[in-house]
Amino acid sequence: MIGTNNPFHRLLRLRRSTLFRSPAHLLPATSVLLVVLLAIISFFLPASGSSLKTSSGYQLNLALRSVYDTLGIPYDDEFGLKSESDTVSIDEGDAGNNRNTQTRTVIKGESIYSILTASGLTHQEAHEFSRKLNGQFSIRDFRAGKSYDIETTANGSFSSLSLRQNQTSVLHLEKDEQTGELSVWKETLQPETRTATLQGTINSSLAEALRLQGRPSLAKAISEIFSSKIDLARKAARGATYRILYEEQWIDKEFAGTGKILAVEIINGNGRYQAYRFTDTRGSSAYFDEQGRPLQNGHLMIEPCNYERISSTFGYRVHPIRRTLHFHGGVDFAAPLGTPVRAAADGRVIFRGWKGGAGNMITIVHGGGMHTQYLHLSRFSSLGVFGRSVRQGDIIGYVGSTGSSTGAHLDFRVIMNGKPKDPLVALRSNAPQRHLSPAELGGLLARIDFYQAQFERRQINVASVSERPSVIL
């Protein structure tokens, strides 16, 4: 590198100086150039026998110093390069972007308002944030023990507050450092889907086993898959073993919930119950056994009895006995006493008995979230037995007038995912589960092989659930 005391370095920088950008300095600058040229000539044609002190470089420095003195410029100012217009600013980054983030915990008695003001915001700013939070924030989100993040600028001023409202939502309160503008917005976290397996031996019930393994939501989903075929509470009893292949949702390193069940196997004595999820060529997903038979039947229903007329429809009506307006959750089919009542679709009887104002009643679960109910029966048939599987059209009872009733009729009800549905609409709109084509059946069998390989590949911890076997991802 050329040093700053080197005259050639000064010469090279001379042209960039303010002397050649100012009309007042133009003439002196020209004189400087002439002097420099003479010095260069003396550099290339030095006098013979000259000493080191009188070398051309030394002479050039003397000449330049003389010119500096003549122009009234300090020799170390390099021809005005230190003037404001020639100063070079090196951008080393915006120091104001340095942020400090702290994770804190809400203390009993604190509020969002008190935390904001304690973090340096004015009362007016805290009020403005409170106004913007209206409808997006619940006091339950800010209870004692809840953690939140506070971010401050390099000078310690408030920058933002971030609060995790639930597993997938983060609430942000931000103040713009430049404009002071306050904003509130929600961030939706996208979970990552992972495949996991569980295995265990049941000590009491499947629900209890899965609760001990930390995945209680799987029990209800599995019960729904098998609901129209088996009584899971009896088949998955003490001593039975199970294997489950399913999806989990994770956000960073935090478990966020379970997803789809892909395969289930329950073994109890000589009984083996299997369910495999498969999506057909139409994009419809359902569960099948190892032979390709659907486990959750379609809901093409038949009318449950031969009737003379519909005496009451679904919806609000004046109760025929109490004479008050109330919601009627079914359809009344008026029919002669003793008319056979048939199962509207394949399913399993989960209730048979007396039910207060409903009189003698039967409830059948059909899978897919659907139940049907048959009220005011005069008596039950030999097929209408608790826990028994029934086929569509099986006689389960007979029309009567038991309970709160003014005459012989069948009150037929459809429950879909826990909510009453108009039976007349259900009778018209539900479609049957179609059978798989040969190609689709081949695809299902290949999918079953894949699921089995997943079971074998993952080293599942085989242990009693009381030992809390780990979930294998």
C-alpha cells in the first residue's frame, strides 16, 4: 500500500481535491501541477552524486510542502480532502436495528395495560393498543403464569410485545420506531405434519391407555371408525393389544395435536380388528378392512316404517301436551299400533330402553358421525338388543304411544355429529358407500402393505401403558 507521506500518493489524490472543483482555486491548482511536473522531471533526471536527502522523492516532498504553504493549506490536509464534501462515510450498518428480546411471565395482578406502560409506553399509547385489541384479545389470554416476549430497541425503547394465544396463533403488538405508529396483528403458525406410531396393552380401556400415552383424542376417533361394526368398549378390553399409525401436528418442538388416523389394529384373543385409510380415484377417503370392505357404511337410509301420514315435522312447534313452543328434533310418522319399525341403515344398537318422555327408545350408531333414534315404541324385537349389529331393514321394534305421546306414531330422529338433522332431508340426500373397483382394491392392498411396513420399520416400544411407552415419530 502507498503511504500517505509518499509524494506520489499525494499526487494521485491531488486531482480529486476541491482545488479542481472550485473556480477560485483553479489558477493555484494549475500552478501546483506545474511544480509537480518539474519535480517529476527532477525525479527522472537526478543530479549525479546527490545524496539520499536530496533524492527526487525528497525534493518532490519539499516542492509539495512549498505549494501547500503558498496556498495556505496545512500539509496534512491533502488538498482539502478533509472538507465536508469530500468526506467518505462508511456504512457499518444501522446500529438502531439492534434489538433485545426478553421472555417474561405474567405476574398475578398484572394486566396488558400495566405491562405496556411499564415497558415505556405512554398512557395514551397503552390506551390506543387496548382499543386496537378489542375483539382480538381475551383476558384469559393474559392470565398469571402466561409467558410473552418483549422486544426493545438499542436505546431501550418499546418495540413489540408478542403473546402466544394458542398453539397456532401469536398476537403481536408493535410500535414503529420511525413513525411511532401502533399496530396489532395476528400470526398464524403453520404446523408440520409427522407420522407417528403407538402400541400398547390395555389394562382397563383403550381410552385410558391412550390417555396415559398422552394422546387421548385418538380414542374417540378410533371408536368412530369401528362404531358401525363392533362395540369397541368390549372388544378393546383388558388384555387386548393395539397398534396405531397416525399423523401428528408439530410447531417447532411443541406438539400441537393429532391428525388423521392411517391404520389401526386391535387384537383381542382370537379376534383381530383392522382399519386402513384409503383415498379412491374420486378423492374420497374412507376406512376399510384388510379385505377391502368399508367399515363406515354410506348413509343411504330407508324409511323406518310404513306410515299413513306425517303428523309432525322437524323444527319448532307447539307441543301437543304441554302446549308450549319447543323444538321438535325429529319427524312423526303416524302409523297403526304394532307396525314394524326397521333399522334405517346398517349399524349397531347402543341404547335400548325407557327414556322418559321418549318412552321405549332405540338408538343405532351408523358410523361417520351419524345416529338414528326410534321413539315411543310399544315393544322391542329380538334383534333390537343392546350391542348387537343390525342390517338395514331389520325389524328392531314396533310402533307405539309410550312416553309423552297423544297417539300411535314413530318419532324418527337423525343425529349427525351430535346435532339433530331433518330426517326427511337425510332420507333424500345421503348416498351409499360405493364399492372399490378392481384397480382401487389393488391400490388399497398396496397401501395396507405400506402401512404394515411402517409398523415394522418404526421400533415401537412394546410395553404396558402404565409405563408410558414413548411415541415414535
